[in-house]
Amino acid sequence: MSAEALPRVAEATERGNRDRAIDIGGLILTLITFAAALAAFFPIYWAIITSVKPDSEVISGSNSLWPGRFSFDSYIHIWNNTNIAIWYVNSMVTSLIITALVIVSSAGCAYALSQLDFPGRRVIYVLILACFMVPMQALIVNHFVLMAQFKLLNTWAGIILPQLIVPVVIIVYKQFFDSVPKEFREAAQMDSAGHFKILFRIYLPMNWGVTAALAIITFIGAWNSFLWPFLAATGEATMTVPVGITQVKDAYGIVYGKLMASAVVAGLPVAIVYLVFQRRVTQAIMLSAGVKG
């Protein structure tokens, strides 16, 4: 072998070793991702399989991953013997109202913080940022006392009002509004446009994608909310789906087949929303993570 060929052979060997190391690293990452996906999906699979097992098979303690016989008696039971239709209506109405009010109020607040100059603007923004350090659970007692004083417990208003402040939505909107050239607002003001018209006719239409993403993630959060609706809605007529499924039981106590059927039915809207708007949900999560980071 000539002296000129030796460096080329060494370089090719080094590149082959590097490619092999990359392939092994990619394989390890693929296996980790698959294991994480399996761990996340298995509880959902177990709930679905348990919900279609006969009660006798569930009670017997069978841990089989496939039912011996398919039975939809649990779904029939929760439809005929619970108020799940009412819970669905309550969840849908409150979630839609929360989503609409959060988007409108957060956009207005962000526009004011971004585009208007008024005393205390920076203080208000710092306080909104500080809200990240105060979890909602820490305010539960205050919310409960306040709603009780206004006699709003066991009402849609009592469920909705404490969930209307979502700081991350305000901050995401403000970041976008900050990036919009002020010439747009100044040109609209020269045409005698007010701030509401500027917001809803110019600024929001420029970021419908962000608005859609934030609306979807807000809806999912409102639908899945459990702790506050559990405290605010003590009567079955005002319960939401996540709270209502805790009432699924019979004379013998909790029956896991029926409980799992309730959980599957409760999760259907969120699953459908996620599958249909997967890209928007991912975008909203990335926006939220970017703000919190």
C-alpha cells in the first residue's frame, strides 16, 4: 500500500467508526422513546380493555391483557344509571366559556401591556410573571370562600370564574404583540380606529395560528380540571365529567369495569381534539414551555 493511500484508509476507517457510533446512539434513543411511549399508552390500553370485560372477569382479579369475552354492559350501565349526559353538558359549556373568556381577556391584557403606555404597566407585568410561582392549589381556600360569599357554589359561574386567569396565555400574546411593528397601530389610529378595533381587526388576525393553539390547550386544561370543580360542584346536576366519574359506584362499592368505562368516555373529547389538532397542541406546548423556560 502506497504512502498516499494510508491517510485515506485511516480517514475512511474513522468515518465508519463514527457512523457506527451514531447508529448505535440512534438505536438507543429509539428504544428509549419506544419504552416511554409504551409506558404512557399502557394505562390507556388497560382502561379500555377493563371497560369491555364482564364484571365477573374484572371482579375475579384476572390480569389478562385481553378480555375473555367482550361486554359493553359497563357503558350501558353508566349511560342508563348515571348523569353522565348532564356531566358532559356541564363540561362542554364550562370549558367552551372558559376558553373564550381566557382568549379574549388575555389578548386584551397583553395588548394593553404591549402597546399602551400607562402608569404601573411594568409592575402589572411583573405580577403576572410572579403568578407562575403561585400554584392554583395554594389559592383554593380563597377561591372557595369568595365563591361561597357570592353564593356561586354549585353554579357554572362558580366553576368558571376562578379558572379565567391563565398567565402563560397573556405572556405568549404579549411576546407576539411586542414583535408587531408599531406602524400598524399608528396607521390604524390615523384612520380613526380604536384600540378594540385594532386588536380584533389587525393584531389577532395576524396570529390566528397562535390563538388556535392557545385556545385548544386552554380547552383541554379546562375539560381535565378536577380539583376546583370537585370542590365547587357538590351536586350531581352541576358536576363536570372528571368529577362525576368519582360517583360511579353501585351497592357493592366501586366497580372498576364501570369506572374505567366512565374514564374512557370522559377522555374521548380530549383525545379527539388532540388527534384532530395535534400540530396546534404541540405548538401551544412549545410556546408554554418557551415562556416558562
